[in-house]
Amino acid sequence: MATVRYFAGAADAAGAEEEIRGEVTLDALRAAIVRDHERLGFVLPRCAVLVNGERTDADMPLSESDVVDILPPFAGG
């Protein structure tokens, strides 16, 4: 199962981390996230997506051992 972890505003919109069963691609995962968490649809386009700690915008197959992090922009100062 691929694990999806949400941080900051994405966690507020989606809730706790979740496990995705079966074979899925990153684009299919994004579509499922928006379908399952409507509020996240407003945040996701501005989020960085990391797969196993590396940022990617490309579609790719995900394996059961992958960890996907959804990170919205952070304010700092």
C-alpha cells in the first residue's frame, strides 16, 4: 500500500494520512484525492508533491512501498 501523508493546510483539508491499495499512478492518486476530499481540490494545485522524499510533478506508477507527501506552500519569516 502506498502511504499518503498530508501536511499543514492539506492536512486540515484531508485529515489523517491514508493508505492507497492496489496499483495506481501519481495522476490517478491526485484525482482520487480531489474526489475523496473536495476541500483539498482548492489546495492541491499549489502543493508540492514528494514521492519517497523527492519532488515530482510527473506522472509515475506508485508501488506499495512508496510514500507520497502533500506539502502546501509554507509561510515563513
